Amino acid sequence: MRLIKRILGWFFKPSVIIGQGVLLLIGMVIGIIFWGGFNTAMEATNTMGFCISCHEMRDTVYEEYKTTVHYQNASGVRAICSDCHVPHDWGPKVVRKIRATNELWHKVRGTISTPEKFEAKRLELATHVWDTMKANDSRECRNCHSWEAMDFEHQSRRAREKMEPVALGTDLSEGETCIDCHKGIAHKMPKMERDD
């Protein structure tokens, strides 16, 4: 019992309390600086400027994207790379950023450093993105598009035939998501075997 009293007495000495307070304050300041820096870096890597800073992206997929409705449209709303390729929720965003370090490795190796190399890998790169979107039920599409906001009266006949039953829940297809029908919506389709 005496030992416990001595230990507690030591912890409550004014000099120890002040020291602990200073350490706690320093730890909080370092934590805020780290968190702010980490979050700033996460957001900086979500900008269009960052995405097209590599010639591999700027000279290929960015040029394709500039010809699509996601780049220029009547409403003036523009989706940038991160809107489609990076989750908005913090946890999945961190996971995506960690996986993106693999892209840095391939940048160093020069895997897609020329237009010819890029075209040779286009199907593989697209398949990775499509598989991810399929697995997460096209989550990034749904950040901007919603069934409730769609005006089926102003869609083409074919689009309405396909999308309205899904929106109403009367479509019998199981497990289909946006990317199943909308591959190539913002980038050139890779050469591949036809599956239709």
C-alpha cells in the first residue's frame, strides 16, 4: 500500500504534472501538424494538376477525357480524375492512396513511359479500374449520379429502356452496376475480345 501511495504521490508532484502537461501539449501540436500535413498531401494528390503532371497521363488519357461529357457539357459541371478514381470517404481514400504507390513503382520502371507501352498495357490498366468499380458497386459514379436525380423523359429511348427498370428495382439482372454498361465513358476503350 505504501508503494502505491509513493507512486501516486510522485505522479501528483507539481513538477511532474507540469512536465506531463508540457509533453501532452507538445504531442498535441506535433499531432495537429502531422495530421494537417498528411491531409494536405492527400488533397494535393487529388487535383487535376497532380494527375496530369506525368506525361503518361497528360498525353494519353487526359487528351481522351477532354473530348467527353465529363470534361465539357451544357451544365458546366466538370468531373476531374479523382472524382472517378478516388473514393470520397476517408478510409477508402487512404486505401486507394496506398494502392497508388504501385503506380509510382511503375513510373520509376517506365512501364507505360511511351504511347506504345501505354497502349500495350491499356486493357490491363482498364481492367483494374473496371474490377475495382464493379467490386464497390460503382461508388464513385454514385457520388455525382443518382437515380432520384435522373430525368428519364429526357434520356434516349435505349438509355431509358436500360436505366429506368434498374432505378425502379424491376430489373432482374443481379450484381450489375454502372461500369457494366458504361466502360469507356471517359477514356478510349482498349482493344479486346467482344463479349456482347
